[in-house]
Amino acid sequence: MVANFSKLEDVNVLASGANWAWPQVQRNLFEPRGVNLLVAENTDEFVNIIEQRRIHTTIVDLDSEKSTGLATIKIIRIDYPLLPCILLTSVVGEAILSKALRLDVFSVIEKPVDMNILHEQLNRLFIKKYNSDIFSE
């Protein structure tokens, strides 16, 4: 049996600001599970939020105009090498996958994001990393 997080512990997902359906994702995927979606508009905000709150995973949009994608992950890895990350990108190619692998990215998801795939990857991540079924159906 897989354990759930304690009701006393906040579950926080930190994501890049995005020009796609984050409000819908939050409403449909995170809110029913009591998961907080925090949004960072740039690398500095990512670092500041991670320093101030317990973050369980990050979702970095490689194509975000305000975030520098892989550079953001590199900076996070300096102080938080084990923090799981999901990378979103509109171009999935060998170069991106190779860089993501070197940065120990948990998953690379092609945009436009299929919410079922994002949900599945979050479920896999939380079971593997936290022994939690918070994202199971």
C-alpha cells in the first residue's frame, strides 16, 4: 500500500509561468488533491521560492519567454540536486533529451501538453520519489 502525505504537510509543485492552460491544470489536476501550484516567472523567483518553501517537484517550461529553461534547472541543481523536475518543450529532439538526461530531469513532455501524460508522469514521480499515490486516479 502506498502512503499519502500527511494532512499537516503541504504538497507544493513549482512551475514556470506559462502562456498556456495552467489555471485549468491547477483546477483539474492539483486542487482536488490539495496540491499547491506555485508559479515562478524567472530563474530568480524559482530559487527564492525553493529557498522559502518545501517544493516536491518543479515543472520547467523550456519555451517560457521569461524563464531560461535548462539554465534554470542547472541553477536549481547546484543547491538542490535531488529536486525532481519535469521539463516541457515544444521541440523534443536528441539534443534536448541529452541535456535533460545530464541534468537528471525526471521526464520531458512535448507541448502542447497532453494533460493525461502530465498526470501520469506526476503519478510516477510521486510514487517513486515520495512513496505517495496523491496523483493516482
